[in-house]
Amino acid sequence: MISFAARLKKKSPSMSYGHGWIIGADGKLFHPSRSQSDLLQALTTRKKVNTWQSKVQTLCNLVRANVSRH
């Protein structure tokens, strides 16, 4: 008789391939020690801050688009 945990292990794909490889959200393999420069670049890159001005601009663009349709 196979235990419940063994059945789950057989049906669930492994999230890692050994030797440090990890499956990313997009399905690509990722190895932390081989991708340190990419990781550091992502951590140091400034992200676009969604300020209230950009939200107002987006709202104005949506209103203009709706007005031009009618």
C-alpha cells in the first residue's frame, strides 16, 4: 500500500531540479549563483512609482477616450 504522502509526491512536479536550480514563474530555470548580476540589477533598479499625478493623467485619458466615442 502506498502512503498518501507518496501519492502526492508522485503527482506534484518538483519546484527545483537539484543543484540549486529553481523554476521561475514563467517556467524558466533559474540558478541564483549564475544569475547574481541579474538579481542585483533587479534589486537596484528603481521602480516606477505610481504617483497621484500619473493616476490623474490616466483618469483624464480615460475620460477623453469615452468622450471621443460618443
